[in-house]
Amino acid sequence: KQEVTQIPAALSVPEGENLVLNCSFTDSAIYNLQWFRQDPGKGLTSLLLIQSSQREQTSGRLNASLDKSSGRSTLYIAASQPGDSATYLCAVSGGTSYGKLTFGQGTILTVHP
Amino acid sequence: NAGVTQTPKFRVLKTGQSMTLLCAQDMNHEYMYWYRQDPGMGLRLIHYSVGEGTTAKGEVPDGYNVSRLKKQNFLLGLESAAPSQTSVYFCASSYREIGEAEAFFGQGTRLTVV
């Protein structure tokens, strides 16, 4: 059974700092990996989708990398802003998660002014 | 663009009552999914549909039924609500099988069963 773990569970940083969120998964035979953002009381917003054949994806200040062989992904946020405060979730599909997304528990990010 | 819309946003049920949660998407997506989100458990798949008229069980299907009579709508039913079904329910849709294409989520339905 695929298991997805996110570290740290919570992170608090000052505005302007660069930061890295980590995601690991137990079954490396994934199809792809997605990073989502969830604001309190809201739904999930897709940030980045990395196909298994790709090593990284970039969108604005966000960069996500994928290392299938080691079962790891990182989400890099450059020059963090208070508006980045949210819960960040990673999810994988494929392998033992074929046809569905298996989510990690999320990292709660707080960026303070 | 409306995207994925869930109705209702909040609901309180008494144990044993029934209700239906509605998910509607206007993106002509084939694939639709119902997840529940619980503290410490993350998001877990309840049921999903790969097209109009089809449904399949996910990870935690017990106590729920679904129907996909129209391509744009995916209904989640609770026949006899239990306190264990207190959760936040999310509907999602994707153009292709989830994971192959970007997934779009609704805003969620917060359900409390007392």
C-alpha cells in the first residue's frame, strides 16, 4: 500500500525567506505527483503536477522536484510572503495508488510579516 | 468559470438521517471523485466514476452510495448517517484519470452527524 509522508508537519518562517517542503512515498512506481495548496475552510488548489518522466516543474516562485528512485519530492518556495500561508499537500498516483491520488498529511505553513 | 461546485457547504444531521451531497462540474470532465478529509487521516477516496453511468468503490466506501446519471453531476448519498461520517467531503474532477491530468477540487461540504 502506498504511503505518503510530509515533513515538517508545520513550519513558521519570516517573510522573505526561501523554504523547502518535503514529501516522501513508499512505492516508487508512481505515475505522477501533484502539489496542492489548501487554505483554511477551503478546497484544494492544484499548484504543480510532475509527470514521472520529469524531474521538476516551475510556476512563478514555486519549484517542485521529483526523484522517483528515492521516493522523494520537494516543493521550494522562493521569497515567501504572508499570502503563502496555507496547508501544502502532496499526492501521488500510480503503482499501488493506480486510479486515485494518495495524499500526505500536509505541511502547515505560516509566513509572518 | 464555476469549475467544481458542491452543495450544500454545511449540514448538520441527526444519527440515522439520510442526505445527498451534490457535485457539479462544468469542465466536461469524464472522471469524478468523492474524498473525505479527517484530522490525522488526510484525504481518503470514497467512490469514483470514470464516466456517465459508471461508479466504483474507493478506499472507504462503506456507508455511502453514489450515482452518475449525468456527466456533469456526481451524487454522494448517506442512507443512515452515523457520527463516524462527520467529516469534510470534497469532490474532484479531472479530464483524464486522476493523476494523469490536473485534478480540480470543490470547496468542500462540512458535515456534522450528531
